[in-house]
Amino acid sequence: MTIANEQLLERPLFTDYVHHRINFREPNTPWMSKVGMANFSAKLGFKVPATLFVLSHGHELTVDMIGKGCVVKPSDWWSTRGVMLLTRNTSPSLKDLLFSKTLHERLSGRSLSLRNIRSEQDHHRKAYQKKRPGTSPKIVVEELIADEQSPDIVPFDYKMYAFNGNVKFIVQIDRNVRKPEKPKIAFFSGDFTPLNIEKYLLPGLRNAQYGVHRQPKCWRELLDAAHKISYAISSPFISVDTYASTTGPVIGELTPTPGGPLFGMWRFQDWYNQELGDAWTQAACDLNAEGRKFDTLAYR
């Protein structure tokens, strides 16, 4: 194990490792921009949402760039912060028309104007610059992925918790809810078998509700992609975010520090938190024995 990891408890839990990593105490953590993540997965031969434009400022965004639909998001923030799934507002109210709110944002259910979108994206870009001085965050415009069941819904998100090529835990997130409803989540084991919630998780969710398991048609291909990406990234742990599209598996983001279990959206039973922590420990030992580590210089 690395020197940094030796500062942890003798037998760290999964959440101990994530906390250690999120506080920048682990060397060779696979931090990448969203463009860097997409390039990493694409070089391995996996489909990623096509990057249409990379902008330096919000005012560069035009209606023509948005077209019939696209995703607009900050290049560097994590999770869904600043992410907008945009389509044309097909049934605008008189108020929407008055304020030029001709675009619909699927995640929040809001009607937005181009000016609204530009302003919000610049806000997130500047906030990241303030948090990380010396960086040059961008605004990314990318292809809108169609879910395998319908192009009119927000694609289900399958987050694969992978340890040096081994998927141990999967979170399914369904964001097709009406605000103020919370996202619906369901859990699978590493082979896409639905988890017994009472056995593996503590009771209750925070900022989420229980959903219905939906095993995607291309689940084997999603697992294969997560296995290969996780191994190639040469890090003890990565969450490989995937989608089941009308054309098969699509790779979204690669998340080194998933916030769900760390911030209490859900909580693992102690024994399972330990089991996942042991998987991280084993992966770190294997990588060390093989002399493999994430190349931080290549993705600065």
C-alpha cells in the first residue's frame, strides 16, 4: 500500500478510503476533467457522448449549438452540479414566451431562456475557478443520449463501483421525477443481481427514494466496459457511470469519490462497508505488486 494509505486505520472501511481521497491525501488519484474522462474511455474503444463544443465563456453558447437537444455542463464539477439536459420547450406558457424561455431542462423540469443557461454555466465556471485558483474550467456541450426504453426520458444512470477490474456494487439512479420529488435509486450486486436492501444497507435514504430495479438489456456489455475501464485506469477504485442507450452501452463519467455513501444518501451496513474497504485494500496491494499506478501527469 502507499504511504498515504498507511495513515488510515489498519483495516479501512470503504467510506474511510473515499474520505481520505476526497481530502487529497491519496497520491495518484484519477482526477480528470469531464473531457479527459470521455477521452480515456473512448481510447479504450467504448462509446461516450460526442463532445460537440467546448466553450470558454457562457456568452459563446448559441441556440444553434443546442439544436433539438443536447447536454450542457461544466467541465470540472462533479456529480450533476451544473448539468443541463436541454430540449426545445414544445408547449411554452405565455409567461415562458414573454421571457423567451424556449428551452426545457429535463433534470429540474424548468423552462429556461438562452440567457438563463449562459448565466448559470458562467456561475458554475467561476465558482470552480474560485475553488481551484489557476484552473481554466470550460463549458462542455455534448450529445444527448437516448435511453434504451424511450428517447423522451432522462437516461437511467448505472454507477459501477469497480476495484482494479472487479465490479462489486451497482447503483441505479432514475431521475425521471417531478420536483420536489427526489431521484429513485435501486441497488445491485456486482453481477447485476438485485441487492437485499435490509441485508446490505442501513434503513432510510437521504435526498432519494427507493426505485424499482431495471436490469438493462445490455447489462453484460456494461459490466464488461466497467471491468476494462477500471483495470486500465490503474487505480484501486473508480465508479464507472454508464447508460443503456438505444444503440447499446454508453460510458458517462468516471468518479473517483462517489458522494452517495459518504454524505449519507444511503449507508452501508458495517460489514458491507468493511467488505468494500477490503476490496479497495486488495486492489491497492495488487497494483503496488504489479508496479501500476494512474498517470497523473498525462491528465493534468
